[in-house]
Amino acid sequence: MMTKARTRREDRPVIILDAAERLIRRSGTRTLTIDAVAAEASLSKGGVLHHFSSKDALITALAERKLQSIKDDIAQHEADQAPGVSALPLAMIAHAKTSYCDEDGFPRALLLATADNPEACAGFNEFLRQHLARLEEIPGVASEAAMITFATLGLMISRTLGFHNLEGQELARFFDALEAAARSLPEKSRSPGHTVEP
């Protein structure tokens, strides 16, 4: 049987990241120090440093955790779609719709912190590269599918940065247009001599 102390030791990276996320939600990354995270997590500074050697390491780990959540959500939405060329773009749009207004400022602070940290950006860069590579495999519509992806990302990132605060019918209109464009991809991909499986 596993002791409580052992369980807590094994859970420390998650406890530390949760504490760091709470700090960022409350006041952005300016309060994110190893000392502050240790206090928030009720751990010693050495306990935090054992898992994360610096503030940048914490930000990178938070970005990786956020990215994994995004990837899992998109994969679930894709599994829910009918098979076909529009499944991946529709999954990206569905993720955007469900996460558009979530998380009370955490994504903005994390996005800004990640922009200054090439290591933290690396996972997002690789995810987008893989996403676009999958779209490249769609004959005849790769450019249109990529455009839908970037439009969806632009809508979300500009909201995260506070460039707009679209809601209700105004927001629904944009998502409806993105979905319509994604659903039209199979028709666009049909060309003489090429058949798209349903």
C-alpha cells in the first residue's frame, strides 16, 4: 500500500504546476517566482527546484500541459466527426468553440510568457507543423484547410490578447462561417480522376 507521503512526493510536479497556474491566474507571470510557487504549493523552495530549475522551466511545463490538453480535446472532437477531409478542421473549430471564453486570463498570461520563451513555444510550433502536415495530405484542399486553421487560431488568439470580445450572435456568425467552409472541403477536393472517400 502506498503511503500518503509517497503519493504526495510523486504528485509534486502536478501540485507545483497547479500552484504556478493559480498564481498566473491571480496576477500574471510577474508574481511567478520559485519562492512564490513554493509558498503557494506549501513546499520548500528546494522541493520546487528539484522538479523545475527555473521560472522558464515552469512556464515551459505549463505550456506543455496546456498543449496536451488542447491536443486531447481536438483528438476527441475529431473522433466525434464523420470521417472525411473536413474532420480535422471541424475538430479544431469545435475545440475553439468550447474553449473560447474559458480560463479567466490564464491563456493570455501564458501566451505572453511563452512568446518570450523559445523552448516553451517549441511544442506549439511542432503541434502546428504536424497539424498542417496532416492537412497537406488532403488532395486538392490543403491550402483551404490550412486557411481555416489559421482563421480559427486568429479568432482565438486575438480574443486571448484582448483585441476583441465577440460574444453571442456576433461570435456565432464567425464560427458558423468557419464550419461552413470546413464542410465545403469535400466538394472542393473532387476533381476529374480523383474521388474522395465519404
